[in-house]
Amino acid sequence: MITILGSGVAGLTTATELMRRGHAVRVIDPAGAPGPHGCSWWAGGMLAPFCEGEISAPEIVARGQIAADWWQAAGAEVHRTGTLVVTLARDRGELDRFARRTEEHVTLDRDGIAGLEPLLAERYDRALFFPGEAHVTPRRALATLRDRLIAQGVTFTQEGTPEGTVVDCRGLAARDRLPGLRGVRGEMAVLRAPDVTLSRPIRLLHPRFPLYIVPRGDGVFMLGATQIEAGGRGPARLRSVVELLNAAYALHPAFAEAEVLELGADARPAFADNIPRAFRQDGRIHVNGLFRHGFLMSPALALAAADLIEENA
Ligand SMILES: Cc1cc2nc3c(=O)[nH]c(=O)nc-3n(C[C@H](O)[C@H](O)[C@H](O)COP(=O)(O)OP(=O)(O)OC[C@H]3O[C@@H](n4cnc5c(N)ncnc54)[C@H](O)[C@@H]3O)c2cc1C
């Protein structure tokens, strides 16, 4: 028996991978079903290994490339629409810098942008397109994994004594055993903007307020995300919300009339080097430090955690 502590994206992907390999699994999470108590609830769900290469270690780029296929095989709806990266004319240097630091992109002119996102061709004459990137809707993807696990016989309980091998996927709550773990605050907003017709994740490069927008369908968009060291958990702060909404308006004024459906925030669990890992320590396997790469990196970590368990069997 393998007991997984935590049913955020780390716990559910690890449980899915272990079930796929024929192990008996149970999951304990005092909060019950996925919800606003965990970091995974607020994520954009971008599976964007190449864009993340701008600020991330090469292993994030390399290991993140399995994510879209893994999520699809696990039953999640994966949108393989690529990512479009733009910048305001005055920040053109940002686009050049981003292009130098990343791979697997093509440069588009206004006509190229019009072919993908006609709304943006009015305002932008140059963009980078990353065709190999994808995204999921996190809350739906988590529900899909959980429902499938339950259908396969995995029990989810809110309390209980861990049995057998313990895989600790408690996110930031694992700081009691992993003192090196820190929280990096992220804030997000959800808007309904029926006049905005964007069909793929858009990143607006900005020296102070970088923004991404992920379409959720039916005119709904997720806006993210701030990245604040030592910001703690708790509700979104006014300054962050102002910056996010200003950046959306700067991306395109069609957002001006958007309804603000939701504001959210949590602290991303991260190690000092911001690299997620699965490792054995003090009799447990830990899957943690997912930082801003929870949906991108959890498949690779789930594979690594399952390998660790099988090495010791
Ligand atoms: C605004 C924002 C946007 C983001 N966007 C993206 C994105 O686009 N792409 C991406 O890949 N990542 C993104 N991330 C990062 C991603 O959300 C995190 O890396 C990921 O959710 C961390 O998952 P986790 O399972 O480790 O932690 P959590 O989701 O926090 O899950 C931990 C779980 O452990 C449970 N728990 C707590 N205590 C115990 C206990 N004692 N026993 C058992 N269970 C316990 C909690 O209830 C919780 O359900 C974003 C994060 C934020 C905040």
C-alpha cells in the first residue's frame, strides 16, 4: 500500500502514475476535494516549457516537455494551441531578450499575428509564437484525475494513519519536514470579457508587470500572476490586483468592460533553486517545490516518485 498525503496537483499526478503501474494507493487530505485551500486551485495551467526557459533551469524545459502528453493520457482536456508572446512597442527590447533566452519559437509579423489572434493584430506588429506549448484548465484537470482514481478504487479520506510507503505531497504544509521550502506568493484574477476573442495563452512582456492570460472558454479568462517573495498566503492585495488589471487593459483595451469574476492568491511551494524534485528523506518520499511549474512539472515528478518506490521494492 502507498499512502499519498495531499491531493493537489502533486498528489493526484503521483497517485495516477502509481495506479497506472499497478500499485495500491490511498490519498489523505484533511481539506477533502481540491478547492481554494491549495495552491493548485489558482494555477493558470500553462504547459509552457519553452517560455518558462526564459527564467528557469534547462531541466524544467527538458522535463516539462512530457507534460502535455501525460495530461492527455490521464484523460484531461489538453489545449494544444501554443503560446503567443507580445510586448508594447516601447518595450520591444523585451521581446528580443525573450527570444534570445528561449527556444522553439517563430517570429510573427502583423499578418502572422492576424492569422492566430485577429484582435491582437490591431495593436501588435511583432510577436513570438511557441507552437509546441499547451494548457489545461486546472480545476477541471484535477477533477478528472480525482474522479478517475476513485473509479479505479483509490480511497480519499480526510484523516487516517498513513500505511506502507508514504509519499508526502503536502505542498507548503510540508515545511515541518522540509525547512528549506519557502512560499512565493502568486495572485490571479478571473475575468469575463465576451468581447475579447483570444483563443490561446498570451504573454505580455513588461519590465515591471509581466502578465499572462489563459482562455477558459465562454469569454472567461484567467489572468496571472504576481510573484512575490515572502508574501505569505491570504487574499489578493489591492496593489497586485491593480497591476494585473492594468496589464490586461494594456494588452488590449477590450478588457475595460470585463466583469471581475474572481480574485485569488496563494503561495507557491519552492526550494531555494526553484527546481521541483522527488526525493527520499527520513522514511518518506517527497514530491515538492513545484514553484510556478505545478502542472508543467508534476508529470515528470510523478514518474520520478514512482521510479523511487520501485527501485526500493
Ligand atoms: C496564481 C498562480 C498561478 C500559477 N500558474 C501556474 C501555471 O500556469 N502552470 C503551472 O504549472 N503552475 C502554476 N502555478 C504553480 C502551481 O499552482 C503550484 O506549483 C502547485 O499547485 C503546487 O502543487 P502542490 O500539489 O505541491 O501543492 P497544493 O496544491 O498546495 O496541494 C497541497 C495539498 O496538501 C494538502 N495538505 C495540507 N496539509 C496536509 C496534511 N497534513 N496531510 C495531508 N494533506 C495535507 C492541502 O490540503 C492541499 O490540498 C501557479 C500558482 C499560482 C499561485
